[in-house]
Amino acid sequence: MSASVPRLVIAAPSSGSGKTTVATGLMAAFAARGLAVSPHKVGPDYIDPGYHALATGRVGRNLDAYLCGPELVGPLFLHGAQGCDIAVIEGVMGLYDGAAGEGELASTAHVAKLLGAPVVLVVDASSQSRSVAALVHGFASWDPEVRVGGVILNKVASDRHEELLREALEQAGVPVLGVLRRAAQVDTPSRHLGLVPVAERHAAAVEAVAAMGAQVSEGCDLDALAGLARSAGALSGTAWDAAEAVSSPPPPLPFPSSRGSAPSTPPGGGAPWTPGRPERPRPQAPDGLVVAVAGGEAFSFSYAETTELLTAAGAHVVPFDPLRDEELPEGTAGLVIGGGFPEVYASELSANEPLRKAVAALAESGAPVAAECAGLLYLCRELDGLPMCGVLDAGARMTERLTLGYRDAVAVGDSVLAAAGTRLRGHEFHRTVVEPGSGAEPAWGVRGPRPRVEGFVQRGVHASYLHTHWASEPGVARRFVERCRTS
């Protein structure tokens, strides 16, 4: 089967060039023309898709060839793009920057090739003129399988500056599809982990996205960009489907060669892991089983496919806000607490004592609880000296050190998410530390140059710093819902 979805990849030579402004603005500009726009983001980032969703009115989705494997990039793209007129894919970092030490894997260029999509290069031209031609020529010729179909010049100072840039790029043979001046109104505030999420500044974010759309509409050739998108050929394969995914096992992820192995037995005890795959019973029909999923300003990081998989596995997913709700949703049989910024809202989270006690009671009952990064911090005894849920006998605090990168992980023992030996890929992104870093039964063994164990498994709780994309291993959702049903 093949599908023709007009599509563009918005890339740049480096971070900070203006990819998010251009990609989000282009999505908004196309949507303003009445087009159904499918928004996508290369890599694991949770924040940019929130701005994409505002621009398009559709869920922003990630395309990560590391977390999900290259073979799922096309199906996940087709899943998100169903019924759309055009798709805009925002890249990550520089065009050719991918997973450290893994060549092109998970780079914007890699995803563009997997999707057969033309690339538009966003160049920060604020400190150059004729040199821009050499820069663009280098990026356009580096990999002949990557088609750079045009350039958008960002932060251009004046008409004369634009003239010099256009003259130089004429010699490079890459068309200029847009020129953007500096514009303070499209800036979005940042802090220790990047842009401030939409959930924390919705009204201001709506204004910013509208300004991005207006700037791109005024400064870019939308007809030429749409024409370039239509030049992408048909994409073979079928769209990813959550119900099919939980019904049949995918092939194991082709892990990169290990530069070190996780310890077979965690410090302090715990079951050794052995390679293997969990059993995969077919999902039962939905029966109203409630799985509560944390949201709101403090827990705004999640992949749309997680909820879709839980639903397909038979759960009734009910969101709640730990900043405001004093009780878990009625009938909660399992709890998922994803990523976000609990360190920013530590006082408010701590002040909501009724909910903290409800979470602790649910965990004590043995009900399944899955917590990633921010969720891990919330389950700790304290965060920056303020009481949290106390499910884990560990303390968390902010630090100056950034922990960032992809991880190869293997389940050390059996848990509500995975059987011992199940392999997943994850991503870490935080400036906090949890002490101790793992429990008597760790969640994951992390492979690499410095193999280690991390996270906590106790009764029905699985808590870890690793963000994972469940589409890569749908058995996680199926297993979690089944444990909710039987605990």
C-alpha cells in the first residue's frame, strides 16, 4: 500500500536557527488557508509539539528513529497524517545531528530520507552575507540522498542584507523560499530544559503562534512551499494502528552494538535479567477499567500514542491534574505519571496533601503505577525539601548539571510494564538527581560505556528517569492494563 501526503521537513544547520518559529508559523499559515495540517517533530521533544497543536488544531506527534526504530517512522507518520492535506515536520538540532555515536540514526536527515521528504533549511543569517552560500552548499551536497529544496533566511537585518544574501544563494543553486526579519513578538520564553510548555502559558502561546503564522505568511512563498511539499512521492506502507499494535508483537528493535552491558544483577539484590520477550495475550474488550493519567502544567509531557495504546488495550483513560484535583478519578485501577516540571510546581504539589495521600494509598494497595522522570520525582519522599507522595524512600533535588541523551535499556526484573529481559530505548532529560538512584529492585539496566542500573520497582510501582515511547513495544500497554485488571 502507498499513500501520497504532501510533506516538508523544516531543518537547520544548528539549534537556535529558528526551526520552531518557522515550522510552527508554517503550520499556522497553511491552516489559515483552510488546509488540514499534520504536525510532527523529529526526536523525543515534548514541548514543540504543544505549539504545533495550537497552530494546527491537531495532536503534535513525534517521529523518533531511535526510540521507535526506523521501521516505525513511516507508519507513525501515516497514522498522524491521515485525512490531512499537508504535513510539516520540524527537525531536531542540526540537519545531520543524530544519536551520539550512531551515525545518522535519528537525525533530521535520517527521518527525511525515511519519509522521502524534501528539506527546507532555515538559516540564521544575522551574522553573515556571502558566506551563507558556502554554508547552504555544504548542507545541500553533504548527503546526495537528502534533497534540500529551498532555504528560509531568518533574522535578516535589512533590505540591503537580504539583497546580498539572495545574490550569494543564486550561485549556490538553492532557491530562497522565505526571508524573515527579527521579530520579538514571536519569541517564546525558555528556562532550564528549553521552551516553556504551552500548558503553562496557553493565552500567551496562542498569541505567539498567531504571530509566527503572520510572520511566515508575510515573509515566505507559501505557494512555492506547498508545491515543494507536493513534490514528495508516495510513501509505501500502512499507517500504524494502536489496536493492531497491541494485538500482535512487533519485531525486536535492532539495537546498536553495545559499548558495554548492564550488570546482570543489580547492587543490593534483585532478580538477574535474562534475554527474552514477554508473553503477548490478545487484549480483552474494553470494560470501563479506569487508568488515570496525570496532566496539567506540572505533568505536560506525554506521547499521544501512550493514551491510544492504553485505550486499545482495554483501558478507559481519565486525565487529572495533580495541582488541582484532590482525588484520583473514581474507580482508578492504575496510574500513569509522565514527564514535566514538578520542580517548578513543587510547592503547589506538596500543598495538595489529599492527592499525595491518595497516590500513596493506591501504590500501597499494589495497583499498577508507571512513573517517568517528573513522575519519579513526585513519588519520592521529598523534592527540594518539600514533601511529595512518599511512595519511594528516596529524595529528589534540583542541580546545575544537565543529564541528557538516548539510552539502551533492559528490564532488570519483572514489573507491571515489562518482563525481565525486555529491551527498550529511552531518553533522559533532567537537571535533578534522585538519591538513591535505584531501589533494591531497579527498573532498568542501562547499557553503554558506563553501564548502570536505575529506577525503582516495588509492588506495582515502576518509576524511572527514562522517557520511553510505548509504540516501540506495545506489550508495555497491554501488560500494564492486564495488571490493572488483575491487581
